[in-house]
Amino acid sequence: MIIKIILKKGDRPMANNNLSGILDFRDATRQQAKASILIEGLSGRGKSGLALLLAHALAGGDWKKIYAIDTENRSLDLFEGLQMSNGNKCAPFKKVDLLPVHGYAPSNYLLCKENAIKAGGSVVINDSITHMWQQEGGLLDLVQTAQQNNTKLNNYTAWGSPEVKAEKKAIYSVIRDARIHIISTVRVKEKFEMVTEGSKTTLQSLGEQEQQMPDLKYEPDLVLHMLKAGAMNGTPPTARVIKSRYAILQEGEVYQFTDAIVQSLVEYLNKGTDPNELFEK
């Protein structure tokens, strides 16, 4: 028998006493954490290179612990054997080529991530997540398909269809997981708008914007905007911090991702180190 409790206006839900021991307060303590990092930038600015540099450090220097989802026409294969900006040679790492024939639904990214975890991976690289938004089988494509299958749906109501809702929710699990470090790259493009002042109309730039679900950049713990790619001559990649929950990297600051910076980030995440101890090094 199912008993329905109907709350009248002004009533509040009753507390679940079965959760009493589970929801007890505890002392706040610094603990190890898995990275959730998003690297945005124009094509050719070095997003993939920085992702591999960070992943190698987070994997403890073991390239075979890195599992990459490559949506960029197998471009990650080009890094194998190259000397990275820190002098290390990029050894073979694990990768899967996610192609249009598979479709870029967020659930396909999740399947790849689960396979990486089962195989013992330490880091997943999503290169890039732009595809799960606007390419074949991505979220915008699924919205269009929902409208085609149900003529009663419009551009707004199609987002409420069960499949679209499930895939949209899955996006958050693509970029964050308590079991494994995740580094995602995303394309940006410059957006323009026609502005009329009096009798004159001009094209004005609205700045660079991510080609991804609006406001997704606020979900990861660290968001970096690529300024300059790293180079084999030892020049480290340069990026501006757009958002940071990591005390060692300050929002708005520009960093060269040298070995010292990268290793400090690894220590901060993996050892629960006091940020003040890292700043003293």
C-alpha cells in the first residue's frame, strides 16, 4: 500500500529520522581531491599540450595511466614521441577515437570514462567537450531530433524530453568524478553583434565565448584560458586563470605552467597540503 502525504500551503516536509546518523556534522578537514580542470582556447593555442602536461604529472609520471578521448580527428596521436615543454618525451598513452559514426552524446563520453576507470586509469582527458554540445549526436542535435520525432515540441519544450534531459544531466558527470582526475578542453570562438547607433550600423565583438553549454565553465574547479602554447625549446604553456577553487592558483592571474607550478598543483590535490606550505617553496 502506498500512502501519499499531501502538504498544505505553509507546511514543511517532515524530517527523515533514518538519516539522523548519516547527516551528522563533522570537522572540516583538507582531503585529497580529484582534479576537475577545463582548458578553453582558440584552435592551435595549445590546449591539448597543456592537458597532457598536467595529466602526466597527475598520473605520477606514468603515461599509461592517462586515458584520452580524442574527438579532434586523431590529433592526440601527433604528440606521441614529441618532447614536451618540460623536457619529457611524450610516451604512448591510452586513447579512444570518438568519431561521428559513434555520435558525441555525453553518455558516450561517460562510457569511455567508465572503461578508463575499470582499466585502472588515473586521468581522463576529454579532448574536446565542444563536440558533445554541437556536433553529431551532441545535445543540440538531440534537441533537433526530439522536435522531428514529436511535432508538438518546439525549441523550448524539446529540452524537457526524457532523452535530452538525461544527456544534459550527464554533461556534469563528464567533467567531474570523485574516482579519477578529469581534464577537459573546449573550443572558443569570437562572437560578434550588429550594433546600430543613429544611422550607423557597425559590427562589434562580444569577446571570445566557449562553444559549449552556457555557464558550464562555472562547474569545474579550475578553468584556464590558453594564451600561448608550450614549445619543445623549453618555453612553458601560458594560461590565464578564469576560475579557481585551488588556493595556489589565483583567479585573473596569468601563469606559465612550469614543472614547479604543475607539481605544486599535484601536491595540493593529492596530499591535502596546506597551501601556505606550497607558497614557501
